[in-house]
Amino acid sequence: MGLNEKTGRRDENPRASSSSRFFVVGVGVLGLALAACSKGCACDGGGAWNWDPAGKSPVPVPSGSASLPMNAIDCPDGVAHCIDGIVEVSRLATIAQPCVGPPEKCRCPWDRIGGCDHGCVADGVEIVVPRAQAFMQLCAPSAADVFARPPSPGIALPSDLCAGEIYHCVSGTVVVCAESALPLATCVNGCAEEGSAFDEEGLTRDQVVALMCKH
């Protein structure tokens, strides 16, 4: 403060006054953030989210914050499935445990990609496939869509191919592992995901080929 020669009063330093107001506002915002997190936090897309019971948009918490959840469920990214003709792809997230909020906020998130014209190739089967390709891969193809042909005779397959999963797609060939590796089809456009494999049982040959060959 300084003495005003005309009034004889002391004037406040504008800069100091502004700084004080900024400090009070900053402490208030921090207090609100901490109060929100005490009502339940979850992570989504690599950062923590404060759940707002009023139904407003979640408020992200900076990475490295002390309010990140200690116990949580990790949700994978890039797993695709088709259910009742709707293709969805999972989104990376972490759900704090115990989760506070409505049920939809406490489940791993799935992004809707679109609806199939001819239904799903196989309902509920989950595969790992690039997000941009999930719709074409999981929707049942039309009769005019040619994406596979009978396997080439004498095709060479890796000797250790059948060490794990039932179905594989390698070098553009769909293979089923029974007592030995048996080629099912050759993919016209290659594998949907080279080297992919899964263990789903109860599928027909056509379903397996449609899931594993790119179309």
C-alpha cells in the first residue's frame, strides 16, 4: 500500500489485490475437485474421472494426481463384437473399485460402430481387429461378397501352429487345429489380422472363415 497525497488515505496495490483474489478462487476450485472425487472416481481413456451424481459430464483429473484410484478394473481397447446386428468396439478405460454411480458408468465402455444389413457373422463372438475394420469384419457378408476360396493344395504351415488356440489365420490361410493343422480356406484379400487366433467353439466353417478373412 502507498499514501495518497490528495486524500491522505492509503491505496491498495492493485497487483497484490488481484493476486489475492486469484489465490482464493484457485483454492476454491481445488476444494470442489477434491470433494467431487470423494464421491467416487473412475478412469477413462488413460486419465481419472470424477463422477458427478447430478449427471453432468465427468471432470478429468490430471495424470499423476493423488486422487487416482488404487483398486480398479482395466478395460481393454480394440476388442470387437457383434450382438443383435450391432457392431461395437471396446474402449480403453479403468473403472475404480468400488464404483459409485449408475450401472452404465461402472461397466467397461463399448463404442457403437454401426448396424449390419444382414445380421452378424456370429453373435457375441469377440475378436481383436482394427477399429476401422470391425464393421465389415463382423457383419455377415452379402452373397456377392467373395473373400475366400478353397485352400491351395500342399500349403506349408508352421510346425508349432497348433500349440494353443483352435483357429488361426496365417499367410492368408485359415487353419483349424484338431489332431493336426488343417487348412479351411485361403483368404482372397488376406487375413483380417495376420497371425490372429481364437478359441470360440460351436462355429460353422463359414463363420470361422468370414471372421478371419478380410472382407
